[in-house]
Amino acid sequence: MKQSQKLLESYFPIASFIAAIIGPQCEVVVHDISDPERSIIFIENGHISGRRVGDASTDLVLKILKAEAYREEQFIANYKASGGRGQTFRSATYFIKNDSGELVGLMCLNIDITHMEVAADWINSILQGGSLTPPAALGAPKEEKPSTEYLQGNVDDLLQHMIQTVLGRISIPVDRLSSSEKIEVVKELNEQGVFLLKGGVSEVAAALSISEPTVYRYLQKLK
């Protein structure tokens, strides 16, 4: 057994311990970063996000790998994440490093706070003298909250989410983007770790209506 695998497996009982303490609304995941497309090697309460062992990394995991943020920190905590079914999570990630300080995996906690937010809105409306009926109960749209992670185990869905998030911030239709503007899109997607996934180049090429060799050429220009 490789040392890195042995190290990661030593976190499995810790993950189970944390999930048992916090309860069924807390998902705990162990990622093996050596294979981003099948990085989940252990999960407790996976019913929350719908993910399971063998599923892919998240967009945040890919960003961590590209930015190497783990070199200066041991963990990141108390950030928001969103689920494929519209849930909101309060999340944290612990960086699992070997004796040389190299990152080999991650242990991630995701606590589903969707219903807590609805309850908090309702309580605030009472305290402020507003309507006693939570807006969500009437089907009223809630204000969209920023999210820093998307919990989705399917690689194709993850790629589409990352690509469309970047394109969604551009006011110009894709077919009217100049070459330099497309290079900027490729640059941002590269910084987010899209090309760490095997299908990244082909999906980006299709989204930007360019060839795969053109994507590789753009990436070369960014070096």
C-alpha cells in the first residue's frame, strides 16, 4: 500500500467520528487528489449532496490544486457551498499533507444549512415586524447568495457549471467574442483548474466554438 493511500485511509475513522457528532445533516468527504475525476474515496452522509465514492472533485478542490493555497495554510473554514439540488452548505476543508508537506488529499465538511436559512429569515421578519410567513413558503424567489463551491460528483456537470459560470459573467454572446477575449476566458478557466479534468479541453472548445488545438494554443500563450 502506498504511503499516501495509507495516510488518507487513516482519516476515514476521523471523518466518521465528525459525522457522528454533528449529525445526519453533515457530510464528510475524503478526497484523493491524485485522480481529480474520481477523487472521492470516502464519504459519510453522501445522501445530502447525492455524491458517492468514485465521484469527481469540486470546483473548489480544482482551484486549490491550481493555486497551491495549501502551502501556506492547514485548512480553510466557514465558506458557503451550493448543492446540485439547490441546497446551501456551510463548509470547511482540511489539507492532508505527507511528511514532506506535499498535499495528498482533503477532508471536507459540508453542513446543510438550507432550512436554517429559511428559519433565520422567518425569525428576522418577526423581529423586524414584517410578514410572519417565510417568503420561501409562498414560492417567492430568495435572493441569490454567493457560493464558493459547487458540490456535484458528475464530471460533465461540474465542467458545464464551471464553464457557464465564467461565460455568464460576460455580457457579449460567445459568437461575438474576439480571440483575445476568448483567451481571457481560457485563462480564467485554467486558473480554476478546469483543464485538470480530462474532458476540460473538449468542453471548453465546444463552449467557445473553437477547435481543441486552438484551446491548446491559447494555453501555450498563457505560459
